[in-house]
Amino acid sequence: MEIRRRENESAGNLLRRFSKALQMSGFLSRAREIRYRVEPKSAFTKKKEALRRLQWEQEMQKKRKLGKID
């Protein structure tokens, strides 16, 4: 993408035109999609997290019964 300064154009107008052209091109939205993309978790990772969660819940129940936490 190329934006050239027009005759007697202020820096503000040039920047505004550049921003508008950049937005219209869709380049920034694609770059953000790539930057913030979250990879899906594998089945093994999901199972491991579920087991960890179950173990934590069991520990919490045990502590509640013993009166160590409210």
C-alpha cells in the first residue's frame, strides 16, 4: 500500500488518509487475527486439565469436611 503526499496537504490529512486506506485494506484486522489466535487444545491436554480439576475439587471437599475452610 502506498500513500503519497498531495500538494499543500497537511500532515494530519495525510495521516487520516493513510489510516483510512489501511482500514479499508483489511490488513490490520488480518494481522490481529493472527496475533491473538488461540490454538485449540489437544484431547490429552483437555483430559489432563479435567483430572486436575477433579482432584482439586476432591481436596476442597475433604478440607471442608475437616473444617479447615468455610
